[in-house]
Amino acid sequence: MGCCFEGGKCVDNARSACKETLYDSVTSQLISDTPIPTLVDAIPTIGKTSAAAQFAAELCEGERDTKLTYLTHRTANREQFEEMIRQHVSDGSVTDMVHLPVLEDDCPTARGDHGSGWQSRLISLRDQGLSPASLHRNQKIGLPCGGTECPYLDWWTNDESSDVFIGHLSHAYVPEIVDERVVIIDEDPGDAFQTRFSASELHQLVGQFLKRDDDLPVKDLDSLKLLRQDESTFGDARETIHEYASDVDPFDLGGDIVQSGHGHVDAALVVQALLEPTVDEKEGLEEGSETYRVVLENDVEHIHLADSVVVAYDPQSGELALRNSPDFSRTAALVGLDGTPTPELWKGRLGVDKLSHVQVLCDECRQKYLSDVLGYQLIQTSSYVKPYSGAQPKRISFEKDRGLLHEVQRRADSQVGLITTKGAKTRLLSYEDENDVAIPDELVGHYRNIKGSNEFEGDEVQIGVIIGSPHPGPDELRLLAGLNGDIFDTEVVEETRDGHHYSRREPVSEAEPYLNHVRENSVAQAILRFGRQDGATVFVHTSAVPEWMHAICKSASVEPRPDGEQAVLRTLESGEEASTGEIADHTPFSTDTVRNQLKELEEQQVVDRQGDQHRIIWKATDSLRRVSPTARVKLSVTDFSR
């Protein structure tokens, strides 16, 4: 089949390659004096989670002398991992495995059992940086779940030596969960180790912090930023505030937050970061320097504090992001699993100096695996990126987008699923036109909630439509790159297409990994949500597809249907025969225009011509039922069945 397979093309051989890569990644770290964390790049459907579960099962049966911690975002994935372990254990029973408690799942207050008021207060305090354990032990809060008697806290009094821990990424902050264990993180950590403050939140946060002490020389963010401009004039004031922020006890900050409901535990770190001395270039840093502030070429500030704390501040938007990575330095081995990884982001989010990136299948073998082994058909129906960002995307092409959905649904012999952006999802499905688009809520997903999801898995939804691509906007991308000390910026690119001249902005080379992460990689994840092991036919209505996937995409087109054609279709939908003149009488168009439109529709096999040279009669074919009233949809597949 290709260079990455042994024994021919089949799912089992692809899975074997994935398992071998995972095992090698763990083993090489266990025997090394200076282990390097590994990122295993294995496309969805290839069995990376199953391979991790098999490794865990071997631990449970005593075949390996080490312990494992598995961390992932989704509750469903943690439950699936536990079930996979049981399937791999010989007698199906596992006694030395612990499902670590998750606040929203295991605390009655956080679940909402005691009312939405208590629920929102607890979650809000957690989001302000207070640990769930400290919130339960704080008698001033008086949680109705019993505080220290809450089921959420039960486990923390139990034995912490179990062979296998299964938990959320937030558990990585607990040393007993990660130290001297093989730690596997399934899917990109995302924002799990990061807090982002909008411009207004940052103003409020800094102001509240500076007002804690009457002796501090400034009381708001704007005044604080002035201190950074002239070291000779404001050096003493700057040093006073920096020392105060460095000495503040986070426990005291937590008490203030519980009492007032405002602020964040990281407020002191934010103030320290903003007052860090600036160096002109990274190369200008003294060897061993732990804290510094670098102003990047796009004016975003990259600030490195001690203990794996990194900050990006964007004066242009006024937003700030703070990343506080867990300490993975004492793990026995650290492995990340991702189907569409961005190594630069993984390295930064884990807070590690080095990261080995291993791709399970080469690009050619990936292509053959998806198309030849699993049977995926990918049909690309647009040559445009179609960035549908924001709560109210402005450039939705309803006539083409809904036209595609109409035709795919009418031609499909099974259920059709849809994935688009969250903002476009509502607008596309609520828009009123002549297209018949009715997709059940359970078959509609959006980019923000599908990574790692198995919602459309199996043979029930083997036809999918992807419409538009995600784009969080330049502000988020500038911070995303800035946390890694990289620049996200764009440049103007001129293009002539179909006789029209266009100007668009494209990322500079250093910025491409960050845009690809949120755009192309998200589209790839969406495509591979459908079918999974059973393959699928997926219509991809955006050009934002990873380069390696383009080779297996068939081209198709969706164009607006001219007004004249739409008028003719409306006239013929009754099923009655009519002459060219009779049809023209029912439209606002001339006989010549209608005649031309009928010829176009005849080529599309939507109408049949009857009669002779003296009198031509037109009648709609059976195809009229399936074609979109608003779009010419020319697909490169005629058989949707699999």
C-alpha cells in the first residue's frame, strides 16, 4: 500500500503502525536519561486512543512496571477510554484504575443540583482562578453540596498509587497525578492552561488589584502603562508596584475574590508581566534569564515569567493572554496525541523546551488510507476560503450554501450531517428561501465543539456537508502566536480570477502555522467526524483544506442560478407542459431570454424538449425535484451510496 504499512492495505495495519509509534514514543523516554516529550501525529480514525488504552491495560495486568495518567477534554472520551481498557484486559475487570473527579460531573453544586444560582457562582469563582478544592474547603462560601463532604472531594483522600488515572487536563496541575508516571494527553490542550482577558476585563482587573493598597502610586491600567515609558522618571514607582505584586499571597487574592465576586487570582502575575523590563531582541537576553519582556515586530509583547508562566499583551486590541503550564518535568514520559497537530502550539502549551514530533503515516499513505481503505469520498465545491467568523457572519452566500444543502439532501439515500461555524449555523438554517433545508439539531455541529467528538461516527451519518471555514479574527491570532514569541501578521496579495481582480490579506510565513491551526486543521477535523471507520462522502464547501488532503478531493461547483432560470423553474414546477411563449408569459423576462434559460436547463437535464420545429413544448423531468431553485450544483459524484 505504501511506505508506512507492513502486510498490505487494511485498517489493522494502519492501527498497528499507530500502536508501534505510541509504544516507541513511551519506551524511548523511559530508558533515556534526558527524555524528550513526544507528539504523536496520527490522523483521526487510526486508533491512537485505542493504542493508549491497550498500553494502559498492560499496566493493569502487571505486564509493565510503570504507571499511567490519561488526560483529555471530553467526558465522553474519558468514559470511552475506560471502556477500551476493559476490552483489552483479558477478563474484562479492572481494579486498579481511577476515574479522577471533574467539577462539572462530580460536584452536585457545579452540576446544578442545588439551583442555577449556586451553580453559576461556583463555576464563576473557579473561572476566576480559585481551585475547586479550595472552594469546597472555604467555610465562608458554604457550598450546599457539603463542602468537604462533597463527593467531588472523596477521591482526594483515597490512595493515589493506582496504576491508571483517567482525568481532565486540569488534573495535570496536581503533582501526584503526573510525577513519575507516563502521561498521555489526548488531543490539543487548547485553552486548558490559558486565561484570556479582554480589554475591559484587563482594565477592571488591574484597577481592582492596584486599589488593594492605598500606598501604591497608581490606581489604574493607563497610569501603570505610563510607568513603562521612562525608567529614569518612573523607576521608583515601577519598582514599588512590581515588588508589591511579587509579594502578594495568592491565598489573600482568593479571599478578596470570594468576598467581592470580582478579580482574578492571576492579577498579580498580570501586573508583574506588564512591568517587566524590555529587551530589544531575544538574542539580547542574558544566559539563564528567567523573566523578560520582548516587544515583537507587530508590537505584541511576549513576556516570560518564572515557573512556566508566559504572557502575551496586544496594545492594539488591549487584550492579554496568560498561559500557566503544569510542571511536566518529573513525568516518566510525556506523550501528546493529535490528529491534526500544530507542534509549535503543543510545545508552548506543555511548557517544554523540546518536543519530538512523529507522524504515523506519511502524507501519501494518509491519502491512500482515507480513500482506499476507509472509502472516504471528498468533494470540494468551492475555490474560496469562505471565512464565516463571528456571531453574525457577514458574507454568507445563502443561495449557494443552502442550494448545496438542498441538492445533497434530495439526492442522498441516508441522513445528512452539517458542520459549519457557530454563527453561520443559526443563520443558514433559519434563512427563508425556496430551498428545502431541514436538518435535525442532532445532525448539526460547529467547529468549536467537534474536535475529538464521535457524534457522527458509524454508518448512520455517512454523508456530510462542511460549509465555510472558521476564523477567530486577527486579535486572537496575534495573541496565539505572541504567547510563543512569534509574530502573526498579514500582507496584501493581489490575484486575478475569472477576469476579476482581487486583493486579499494572507499571513506572513511565520504566521502560517497559527492560521492553519484554527482554519485548515479545523476543517480536516470536521471532515473526519463523519463515518470514521466506515468512511463517508463529504462535500467540502471551502478551499481551506490541508495541503495533504487536496490530492484526494474531487472538484465540483456551486454557482448562483440566474434569475431567469429561477423564474422558469417556478413556472414548470406544477408538472404541466408549456411552450416557450407560455412560460415567458408567467415570468418578467422576454421570450428570447426564457428560450436561452430553457436550453441551459435542458443541458442540466432538468427539462425535456418535445414537439417539432413548428411548436416546441417543454416539460420538467424528475430531476426538478432534486435541483436547488437558487443554485446550479454540479457534483462530481452521481452515486451517494457507499
